[in-house]
Amino acid sequence: MNKNTIAILIFCLLCFILKGFSQAQVIKPDLSASSHFKVVNRAISISSDKPEKVVVHLDAKAGDGIAWINDIQFGKGIIEFDAKGKNVLQQSFLGIAFHGINDSTFDVVYFRPFNFQSPDTTRKRHSVQYVSLPQYDWSVLRERFAGKYENNLISTVDPESWFHVKIIVDTNITVYVNNDQQASLSVKPISERTTGTIGFWVGNNSDGGFANLMVRQQ
């Protein structure tokens, strides 16, 4: 066996190993049972409108609510999921919590569907938000850094329909919606937390639907 053949075989082996490693980092959590979640300040229901699509629904109550997903720690990488809110003013805040330390200490990227198509340009710029709790809620960030940690969506999205979210968590937190090639939001994380739990999040007096969660660990 000559040197060229050996080199090709080694290259193929490395590609195979790297491919397997990459695939091992992709997590598609089983969302089909409420026992797979730790739910805080909400009731959870599981349904399926299609055999391949399990929908997790959190009901509406005063205060924030979370459905932490059991047995997943997330640091850097990509989070993707589908979400469905509603076009009701101040009653549709929903997104994903990550880098969770406990039920009050975590980061969130969330959406306000009732602002997606608002004719008020100021409200429209409040469509997607990043916060880091408990120190940096939306009100603190809006007061200290107006317009920095929230933005409008790049394309038009129906506030009553399902939409797809892709969040890249690295040196920046970058948010894409549906098939947009341009990010709707890209910010530096405020928190120094680099890992923690992950879960579906809804805000005050809000319910929401979630599906098709996929996590790619970096």
C-alpha cells in the first residue's frame, strides 16, 4: 500500500469520525409526554396535529412560566423550534429559555406576536427580545439600552400562525425567523453563564405552543 492510498484512507476515516461526532451532538428531545418536563407556574398539555409533529402547549397565568426539558444541558450551539402565539395585545410572549441555573436565573429569547404586524413602528421594533434574568429584564434593557436588545422581524410573519426560530448561541446570540437569511436580532450575551438547562418559556398572562425542538451542541 503506497503513501497516497494510506493518506486517502486516513482522510476518509477522519471524515467518518467527524461526521459521527457531529451527528452525536444533535439532540431532538422527546416532547411526547409531560413527564419529560419540569413545569414552573403553568399547566402543560401535549397533542399532535400530525403524526410527526408533537405540540407542547403551556396555558396562560399571571407571571412567567417555563417548561424545563429534563436531562439536557446546553452551552454553545444552535437551538431551533417552532412557536405559535396569538395576536392579543400584552397576552402573547413566548420563546426559549437557556443557560438556566434555577427557575429565576436564565437567559431568554422571546417574541411578541401581537407586535409582528403592528402599524406602530415603535411597537413593531419590539417583536423579538433578548433578556438575561433576573438582573436584565426587558424594562431594564429598554431603559438603559433602548433598541439594542430587541428588534422587528426581517420579514412579515402572521401573528396567529406557526413560525420557525433558529438561534445561534456563541460569542453573539443571533436570531433568525422562518427562512430569513438576515438575522432579526444579534446581540452580545449579557450574562457570564455559559451552560445550563433549556426550556420553553411564556410571559405574563401568556400561553403558547411549541414543536420540533432541535439542539445542536457546539
